[in-house]
Amino acid sequence: MFFHPLHPSRLQSALSADKSARRSDSQSPMERWRYALRGLSGVVMLSVVAGLLAIVVALSFGLSTIWSVVAVVAAIFVAQAGWFALIVFENLRQQSLGGED
């Protein structure tokens, strides 16, 4: 039976494998916090860049204030969804490689 890479059962197994691999690591709690903050800082930075880019585009097209706000919110949402998709695909790639980096 063929399963699409984003099939819910594969996503769940990839996420649970990632969680169990992180728990079994001999990382200290401080290293785990650094790892989490690196990911968080990446998504925040991407959201800020996407928001600024949306403001520039909205101003260059002369959009009204309401449409400018809508463009910024949409850009931030798309940036965060893209970041999440990258994380999911990276987890699936690592799972297919047998957990190797």
C-alpha cells in the first residue's frame, strides 16, 4: 500500500521518533534549551522579515491600512507554516536515513 510522505501515520511516527531520540540523548537541560531557542529565534526572525517585506510590498502598491495589515498577517502566517513544513520534512528525512545527521 502506498503512503504519501505527509500521511498522518508517518507524521506521527516521525514526530514520536524525534521526541524519543531527543529524550535518549545525553544532552544537558541547558543544551536542550539552546536547541529550542535556536529554532524559536529562526521562526521569529523569519516572521519579522516576512512582515517587513509585506509592509514594503503593501506600501509600494499603495494599499490601504487595512489591506496592509492583512498582508503582514498573511506573510507572517505563511512564513511560520513554511518553517513548520521545513521541520517536518527534516524529521522525515532523518527518519528515512535511519537517524543519521
